[in-house]
Amino acid sequence: MGGFVVAMLTRVGMALAEAIIARFAWELYAYMRSRNAAAAAA
């Protein structure tokens, strides 16, 4: 029982971390792209 709970928490935690990392990477990509576009337009 305890091992099952730990496994579930581990999977949930990994999925959550993956989603947070993906979101951060997308925000960073969008920021860099908009900054480069502004620099090219200037």
C-alpha cells in the first residue's frame, strides 16, 4: 500500500514538474521571439 502511494505521488510530481518546465520554456521562447522581432523592427 505504501509503495503504491509513493509511486502515485512520484508520477504526479513528475508530470507536474514536466508541465511547469514546458510552460516556462514556452514563455521564454515567446519572450525571446518578441524581443528579437522588436530588435529587427527597430
